[in-house]
Amino acid sequence: MWFYDKKLEYPIKIKKPDPRMANMIITQYGGPDGELGASVRYLSQRFSMVTPEAKATLNDIGTEELAHLEMVGAMVRQLVENASIEDIKKAGMSAYYSDHDKAVYPVSASGVPFTAAALQSKGDPVTDLYEDMAAEQKARSTYEYLINLAEDPDVIDPLKFLREREIVHFQRFGESLRIVQDYLQNKKRFSYAGIPAMPETKKTDGVIMPRMPAMPDVSKSMPQPGMSNDSGMYNIPGVYGDMTPPARQTPMPDAKTYAAPRMPSPPPQSMPVQPPAQQMRQDTQGKQMPGAVNMSGMTWTQKLQDSKKYGV
């Protein structure tokens, strides 16, 4: 049950109409990372939380997101309430005006109406809290983009306040995540709803991260020197299970068993001495004259006599 306090969480008094800025700020009303989606997400996820602290955190932040939704709606309304039709046309809000006049409607800056497809309620408290932390970071980024686009201090100040609240929400969700993980890690509580307890957690640069389980020792399943092991890497307890044939433990053959016999080296052979490049040779008349190298070592007269000897 809620009690409504008739005031805004942060005062909003915009004096100058600016339909262009209203067309962008409205994404935090009904866009994928807007306040409406955040409130619906948190108020739905709270039912699945396993600790009272986590339930209270989601309930409180989800309620505050409704207050932020009211702030964004007030900003959009004040930015377009006194704007002229010409200003609305110049701001690119003609399509919005034709459907909703100057009313506040849950839609993104690109004109996509609000949809629950952008949020999730998974039922796993750890999963949901991680999503909530990511949602707060996305909302913070969006407010920073809007601050960069804004020029009026009356618009910038509320946007800065909303950005700061998103940072606080991110920190509160981180604390709730640690509480939930500690609860699930308690040895007295083996599981919730059939889901095993989460592993031990650790802090890394201020962000709470789940500690990964230790890797199994594979040294005993690796083949040992001098032995063959057919099981190999698959013989790891808790990873692949008993799905490999029994290991074969047979001595590895000695390297000398399959060594090829050493062949005797052939005796060194003398290479024929090449004749000089300008040796004297004899022509068919028996005269000697310089000529090219005769690789056979015979003069031309000897070649002629040798060919006649064999009837060539």
C-alpha cells in the first residue's frame, strides 16, 4: 500500500517553452531505459527475492522510480504547455501532436510507444539484480546525454538530480546482490526452488562479481611420460563425467626398437680431373690448335680413329 505525498521529489519550474527538448526528455518517460519501465521491473522482481533486505530495496527503488516518472512527466508538460504550433512543428513533434496534443504519453524519443519487451523478471534473484544494475547504468547514460543537449538551467538541474539518483540506485542494488549471494552461500541452505547455491563472491574494483569455481586438477588425467593414456583430457571428474573408455597403460616402446639400421658410408670416390679450358687439340690433319674443352679427354684425331674402329 502506498501513501502519496503531493509534491515532487525535486522542484521543477521551467519558464521557457522548448518542444525540442521535450521531444527528447520524453524518452525517460516511456522509452526502453525510462522510469516507467524501471518501476514496473523492480516492483515485479521484488516478489522473487529471497531476503527481506532485497525485497525492501526493490520495493523502495521501484516506488522512487514512480516519483521520477512524475518528475519527467512534469518536465515534458512544462516544456510544451505554452509552446506555439509553429514551435511544435519546428521541433519535429507534429506527429506526436496529431495523436496526443500536448498531453504526456509514454513513448520513446524515436516515437516507439512503451512496451514491456524492454524489461525482464526472470525469477532468479541474482540474475534480476544484475539486470537492475545494468538498467541503472543505462538510465545514468541517458540522463548524461540529455544534459549535454539541454541549454536551460531550469532543465539541467532536475536532470542532474535524476542522474545522481541512478548512481545511488546502482550502489544499493550492488549491496542487495551481495546480501543475496551470502544468503545463498550459507551452508544451511542448499538450494532455493531447486536452484543450487551460488559460488563465493569477491569484490573487483568496487564491483561485486561471482567467484568462479576452481578448475579441476587435470594433471592426473594427462598421459605420463613413458606411458600412453587413451582417456586424455576427457578423464576430468565433474566436467565430462564417466564417458571415456578405461585408460590403457602399456609401456611405450623404446626408441631403439624402431630405429633404422645405420648404413655404411660409401668409400670416397675420386672425381675426374677436368681438362684445362684452353688445351691443345689436333685436327683431322694432325695439327694442334687451340679449341674448346674436350670433356672426354680425346683429341679429334683420336675420336675419328675410334669411330672408324667400330664402323661408325
